[in-house]
Amino acid sequence: MFCDRCGEPFTGGSHAACSAARELEPPRYCTHCRRRMKVQVLPGGWSAQCVEHGVLTR
């Protein structure tokens, strides 16, 4: 598993800053494969798409 903000492995250290930033930002990396996702910010939320694992929305 990878961090959806910085793309680094969760076992690599503390991701407290990433967790705090994710309250306001959409994810940038796929948690399964670490690929950079295509992100679209919408007035009511966001949409993020990994070419391998599909779409996440909020």
C-alpha cells in the first residue's frame, strides 16, 4: 500500500502531514500501484482516475 498524497510506501515513515493535507486535497497517487492519477476538482467534490484501477470520487 502506498500513500495517496506523496506516493511513498506507508511503511516508510510518518504520513501525518499527508493525512492532514488530504482533508482539503484530492488523492494524487493510486494506493495500489503508486501511479499518478488524473484528478479533476469539481464544485461539489473531486474525481481521480488510475489507468489501472479505475475511478475514485468524492
